[in-house]
Amino acid sequence: MAAKKALEKAIKKRGKKLIISSVYRSITSQYLRYKYFKQGQCGLPLTSIPRKSTHQTGLAIDIEDYKGWQPYLESEGWKWFGAFDSDHFDFFRSGVSDISKLPIKSFQQLWNLNNPEDKLLENGVFDSKTEKRLNQALADGFPKGEKCSIECGFIFQ
Ligand SMILES: [Zn+2]
């Protein structure tokens, strides 16, 4: 919430539309992005390895016109990453929540629900075992059916 408010203040100060090209990425999103980057697919620029990207915290943005926005964003707590990744800014302030563990824990729980014979620790840590299972997970998701609807409490169509 603090990051959002700081972003709103910067936009109000400048009085201009801020164009954001990337914000939050879940572990699966970052994992695929990194995999595609390494394979030279999709024309992706330099991409951090999963668990290292600050986009997974929900406190990072990539924007257009970084030079024009830099003084406005930095005055509100958004720090420019530097020339190495020039359109990237991170938000730093004590007491701000980092949500990067939530989607990892969600994947671990979903994996365990669908693979009770091969359980992962449900701790939100992207360890080598979790990475291996993420690589094995089907892009279309886990099978749907009566068993899942009962255990998950959802009814899938
Ligand atoms: Zn970025």
C-alpha cells in the first residue's frame, strides 16, 4: 500500500501519465521469463533468475521515460536501479510487505494436493526441489475433477 501511495504521489507531482511495462511477477511468471530469456525466445531483455527478481516482491516497476520520472519517483522512495537496467525502479521503505513467498507457497500447496506421494515443504522457499517440480508442472495446470473440487472446495467447469 505504501508503494502504491508513493507512486500516486509521484504521478500527481509530475502531472503526467506513467507508462509501466512490468510490475509484479509470480514465481511461475519469473521462472518462464528466465527460461525464455536463456533460450533466446520472445526477445526478452536481461532477466533475473527466479527468487532474485525484485518484481516478485511486488515492489518493482519497469517504466518508459525513466529519466523524466527518476526525480519524481526517487523523491517518493522509488530507487532507480541504474544504467544496467535503466527502466527499473524498486521501492524501499521499512515495514513494507514483500509478497514473494505467497505464490511459491501456493504452488507448493497445489503441487502437494495433486501429488500426495511426492510432497514439497509448504514454506514459500524456492528451493531446488520446488524448482524441479515447477519445471515438471503442466502449463495447462493440474488435472481438474471431482477429487480436486472436493479437496479444494472449488467446483471447476
Ligand atoms: Zn525490472
